[in-house]
Amino acid sequence: MGRTISSKMKEILQSPTPESKVVDEATAESMEEPNWGLNLRICAMISRGEYDGTEIVRAIKKKLAPGKNHVTQSLSLDLLEACTSNCEKVFSEVASEKVLEDMVKLIEDSRTEHGNRVRAMQLIRAWGETEDLDYLPVFRQTYEHLKSTEIPMSTQEESFPSMQYNLESYLGREPLSPPERYPVPNAGAENEVDATYISYGFQSIEEKKEFLVTARNTLDILSSILNSDTELKPLKDDLTVSMLEKCKQSLPVVQRIIESTSDDEVMLFDALNLHDELQLIISRHDELAAASEPGQPKSNNTEETSGDSKTDKAILPPQSGSTTEMADYSKVHSTDSNKPSHQEESADKSS
């Protein structure tokens, strides 16, 4: 008892760290939605060593305690997902700081808001099923534990029968589309694009580059999913939905980076290339989604569409984005554009 009081007093008397302050800002209960610009900036500063990843995780852990404000808990889960998705070393901190134990307590607490319970379950399931985290057994162990544990219904879920579920049956009762987790700006509304750009708060070229790297990683993940060898693509999988929404959100921000960059040719080429590839991968997803709809007849121009997509991929700029490669790329395409078409050659011969 004395030790508990001592630790609480130590926590109260301890001066706030820069990490705890920024986590407080990112998870304030007055916020209506996640500040993804701030979340990504936190990730970038962890990667650069400007923030201590352990301190960030500890601060998030405190926000997940049962009985905390449900808005703060929701925003903390979003921040935790952003940090683990963009900073691989954070997984080790999540394991060592026993954050998973707090997430299980959050799930088992009947006071927990339904959306937060589902969100915590989704994260634990995603982490537990991936082979990339086999070097940290606690993630799979926690997932297996929840699969066999009865989970009480929250007090807010009056519309559901009064009974208990395990993780699989609980998540299987309803669609798991993540509404409003990743706000997608309307690219057609200029004021919204500006607001999105401002929310990211880019202060330097380095921060722009950090965003481009993060967006590129998201694009690569979605591309690997959609281009996998499996016949049935996991289009409605949580990870796929998450990556798609992030790609859509990145488009207008990358566009603003392009418009505001004039003194760094390499970054400009990278941004142009990334913008084109984001559009292509989003279109690719939409095509696959349309083709997978039940009773949807396949169009006769499937091969033509496939051929067009191959052509689009062929004319993409080099991914490295170097000035030399871009110059070679421009020469090749200027040469190709000067070649007469087949119809023009035929017309010349007939005349």
C-alpha cells in the first residue's frame, strides 16, 4: 500500500517531460478528431531521436487506464497505432512497458466505450497475427489469451443481448470499417486542402521529406497487398482499409508540397512521382473493389483496362527521383512523342 502511494506521489511531483506534454496535446479530450499532423510529427521526432520513444509509450499507457475519458482513450489508441506503424522500434517499448496488459484491462472493463473496445481488439489481433512480431512473443500470447477469454459487454451496448463474447465472436458481430479514424479531405475543395496542409504544420524542408517518406511507406504496404499472388485480395481487411484511407489523405498534402517547393528539385521530383503513384494505387483498389462486387458483370474491355494500367506503370518516373534519372526519363519520352504513329505511317505510304 505504502509503495503504491509512494509511486503515485512520485508521479504527481514529477515535472512533465516534453514527451508527456506532446502526448497530452495529441490526446486532449476537447478534440473532436485525431490531429494526424501532430501524430505524424511525433513519429518523425521519435525516428530522429528528438523524442524518447519509451517516454512517449509511457505517456500513452497512462491515457489507456480504465476509467479515463473515452475521447482521450480513443485518441491514445490512434496515436499508439501511428507510432507503431511508422516507428518499428516502438513495438519493443510497447512490449517492455506492458502496454498490452493495459489494453486488455481496457477491453475487459465494462465501462469502456464500445468503439474503444473494438479498436483495442483490432490492434491486438493485427499485432498477434503478423509474423513480423514473432521476435516479441507477448503480442501473439496476448492475442491467443483474448481469443479464449470471455469479454463482458459494455454498459453502452444496450442494443445487444446481455451475454459474453470472446475476441473472435465479438469482432465478428458487426462490420469493422473504421469510421472517421482517418479523415479524408475533399481534394476538390481548396479550403479543405489548405486546412489539411496547415494541420500538418510543416516548418521545414526536413519535415516535408519526413511526410513523403511516411506516405511512401504507406503506398508500398498497400501496393504489396493489392499486388499479392492471392486470387482474392483482402480489400476489406482492416490493414487494407487503413492504408487506403491514409493514401487518400496524403494526396492533397503531397499536392501542396509540390506547389510550395521550388528550390529542391530532388524533393519536387519525389513528390511528383509519389503523387502519380498514389493516384494509380487508389484507382487500382477501386477497380479491384468494383470487380469483386457480387453479381457485377465483367466488362468486355478488361484486357484493354489491364493494358492501359500497364502503360501507366511504364511511364512512371524513376522511383529514386534523382535529377539524372529524371532527365533521362524526359529524353526518352520526348523521343517517343516525336515518333509517328502507325496510322500516320500508313497514310504516308498510301499517298
